Amino acid sequence: MNNFFTRVDNLSRLSVEKHNVAFSLFDWPAHIAEDTWWQSPDVLSIALTDHIEQWDEAQLIKLAKWECINSFSLNYTGELELIQEVSRILDKVALSDAREYLYHLIDEENQHMWYFQKFCRAYGGKVYPNKKFQIEKQLMSPAKEHFLVFARILIFEEIGHYYNIQNARDSRVHPFVREINEAHYKDESRHIAYGRQVLEHLAKDAITDEGDALWLGQQLDKSIAINIAALYNPQAYRDAGITKGMALRESLLNHPNRIELHETKLLGSFKRHAERLGITLTDTRK
Ligand SMILES: [Fe+2]
Ligand SMILES: [Fe+2]
């Protein structure tokens, strides 16, 4: 077996060994107090800007609650779409034995989806809807389409990973929220490892002609922009009592410190991986 298949085989084995059943894993609290941090203040969408200094703690805690609901809603809607997309191409994608892992991926994402939506409904009373970020229906080879499915999944997972890590390790955050972030982080580490391997494997057939890498890069730039914009949800701002949510969102999306965070902590490793595969993505700092 070559390296790719050996590594994927190991990931499948890990999924079997570590198999958690999320449905019985957590002890769900009756409620989560409003005066506790529902997520780390370090991952608030206003972090790294003047707002974080100007707002009082009660306002920040309120925003943390609704941004936690936003982040968990994004996980839920993103995972729902991930399962739909992976299922759609499951029998077509040229992965040979590495297809085996997709069954674990779907299984684990199904469990994540269950706990994220349950959390949002139980404690926030809602799941925020999300704009679809599916592949534009245009003519492309199956190899390109399959590559884009996995590349988009990886973008989504790498961004989520940053939030999981920050929230899991911040002792200010409510213990149950930390527990969920920790559980998700563990499964996602394997998904991300798989995603990187798969993209490398699929890139050979996806990038065959002159212009392919450029075109794929353009598609991924669009996906990145949608994923990043979703972190600044005007509905969450409204629920947190902020009146000019749209204006706040615009100013944060253009704030140099936020852009730096997007490029480094959220997307740095994805962009470096894409570069290794010959795909250059737009650096939004320039
Ligand atoms: Fe997940
Ligand atoms: Fe995942």
C-alpha cells in the first residue's frame, strides 16, 4: 500500500477505536447561565479591535452567547451540507480503498450535527439559517467537482478547528461548551488529516490543463469569502442587542487585524496546503 492508503487506513482504524457515541456522551445541563461565557472572549468577532476595549463585560458576555449559537449553527448547517455532498459523490469519487473513511466521516458528522443543533435549540431557542455555499452548477469535470467538494469541506473544518481549540482551552468558558468543543476538536483532527491527504490525491486529476489551478483558486476564493462572512452574523448582533449590526459587520470584515486573523490563524494552513498543490489563493491583506 502506498503512503496515502496507509495513512487513510490508520485514520479509519482510529475512528473505530475512538468511536464515541455522542448521543450518550454528554450530560446535558438544564440551562446555561446568561452571565457565563458561552465562548471565549478571544474568539468574539470584535476581538482584536477597539470594540473589545470599549464594551463592558455584560455586553461582551451577551455577544459571546449569540456568537456561540452562530458558531454552532454554522457547524450544524455546514455539516448537513457536507453529508449531502459527500453522499452525493460517495460512489463516484476516485478514492479506491480510501473511500472506506467516508463512512466514518458521515457517521461522525451526523453525530456532530445532532449535538450542535440540539445545543442551539435547547439553549438559544433557534438555529441560525445559513446561505448555501454549494458548488455553482457549472460544467466541470467530475475530477474538478470532487476536488472542490473536499477542498470546501477542508476550508470549513480548518476555520471551525480554530474556534474549537480556543474555546476548549479557555477556562473562562462554560464547562459544557468547552466539553463540546473538545469532543468536536478530537474528531475534526482526523477529518482534517484526511482532507489534506485526499486533496493531494485528487489534485492530480483535477489539475490537468493550463488554467485549471487558476480556475480552482477562483472558486475556492469565493468559498473562503462566504465562510469568513458567515462569522459576522447580523442576526447574532441583533440578538446581542447591537442596533447597527450590518455596519458593524462591514467594518469588522475590513478591519486589518481581523483580516490578518483570517489569513493566518483561520486559513493559513489551508492556503499553504493549496499552494503546495499548485493553487494560489488571493491574499486579502494586499
Ligand atoms: Fe464536525
Ligand atoms: Fe469534520
